[in-house]
Amino acid sequence: MIKIAKVISVLLLACTVTNFSEPASINCLGVWQGYITASYQGESLLNSGYILHVQSQDNDLISGTAYIYRTETFAFEGVFDFIGTVSNNQLKVRELNILKEKLFDNDVSLCIKLMSMELTRKDGHDYLTGKWDDTFKNTKANTVCPVGNIYLKRYPEIDLEKSDSVPEGIIRTIQSSKSLKMTFRQTQLAQPILLNVSSPLIRFEIRDYLREDNDTVSIYLNRRPVIENLKIQKKPYWGVFKLNENSELNEIILYAENLGFTPPNTSNLSIYDGRKEYRLNIESSKETSAVIYLRYRPEKQTNKFSQ
């Protein structure tokens, strides 16, 4: 749980009904199934099946599970967590980490993708089309991933059963996905707090805001550790991390390594982007990890010599 001690107000766009003509009216929930292409230096490589299962939508924030698969040559399957934003009919989605992977060839590896898509409606059906790029490095070989296009259509879950191309295991997983909350290291992720930042370079400070009782935390940026097993004290620990500038959303998780002598695990976290400072009182437990989304929106540079 996150308690805000001091925070600058944030305006969110509502996305709850289905008339696409209005900026604040897009419902993105559901199963979007289709395929993505991949090309490198202009040469077409592979088409892969792809499913974006939008399980949760809170105003203009979405999250869920993505599936990639190929059943023919270079067969593979992969499962990812993702987060994203909706603005008018534009979706920006970033996969966070690989939850599961099944690779049948040493030459095949999975990429963590950043996607920009447009939502359209035609003949009574909803479509997402756009591009994904090589913003993220291949998690195994540290090589640049190819770029490609995305073509998805929203389907009722029952229609997936009629598809010959979607592996049965993926269909069963989607149909059994009842929880709307993502998990991390065997904890559920709390309702995210959204903070707007204008710089990709973020300074943070963390300290114990009650009394020192051996609370220990790890901090993750986009599911990669920034700090591991830090014992929180009254004296602040500070550090700097850099956001991915190509992604509108970056995720911070505070995971409780222990609960100290007196549960829950408590800390005070300050986030500073050079212009604004946010101070958050945070409580984490062995069941729930605190989550913060940093929405990166760079401020426009003005000519200091202009009148």
C-alpha cells in the first residue's frame, strides 16, 4: 500500500465507454489476437502469432499478459507482463519481462518489445495496428532485436477455441486468468500510483519513516534490480537511475525482503526529476508489493532568446 504524503495532482483521461469519436471513451479490455512481423535491415524474417490480453484498465492505464507463439519453423512460445497507456485512439504498450518461454531452437530468442498502435473499428470489429521496435536488448544474447509491425483484432475468448493457430495451452491460460492483478516474486502488485516526470534522470531517496526495525527492501525498475537487500535506516539512502526515454511508462516495484521486527515493511520514498519532488510513505508485505508508474513526458524546450 502507498500513502501519499505530498504529491502534485495528476489529471487522468477516462476510457470507459466505446464511442471512439470521443478522446476519453476507449475501452481496451479483452483479448486482441493476430500476428506481428519481424524484419532486419529491410529483410523480412518471421511472422509470429501474438495475443494482447488486456486484463485491467484504470482510466488511461492498461495492464495484462501478452503471448507470442509460432507453431511452424522456429517454433516457440513466450508469455510477458505488460503495461501501457491509452490516449484518444492511440495505445503505447511495453512488455516488462518474460514470465515463461518455450524455445525449441538455440537460434531463437525472445525480445521484450515496445509497441505503438492505433485502435480502429471496421465492419463492427475492433483492430489494433502499429509498430514495435528494438528499444530493448535481447535478454539472453544482448543483441539488437528486429523491428516489425502489429496486426491484432479483438475477439471474444470463446472464439479463440475455434482457432487452429493458437496453441491449446495459451487458450487454457487465458480462459483461466481470473485475477486482474499482476504478480511479482510471489506477491500481488498493489494498485499503482502514477507520477508525471519531465526528465529521464531520476534521483531517489529512501529511509525508514517510523522507527528502524531492520526493514529490508529491493527496488526494481521495469523488473530489473536497482537496489537489492537494502536495510532501511533513518539516514536516507540515495541513488540515481535513468528511465527508458522511448517508453511513456516506467515501473518501479518496492519488494519487502523482510518485515522487520514489527510488520509491515515501511519506508519513505522521495522521487525527484529536477523540477518536481514526490514523497511517498510506503507499506509492503509478503503478500503485496508497492508499485509506482513514472509517466515520462519531457517538457518542451523554449528558446531563451525569444520574446
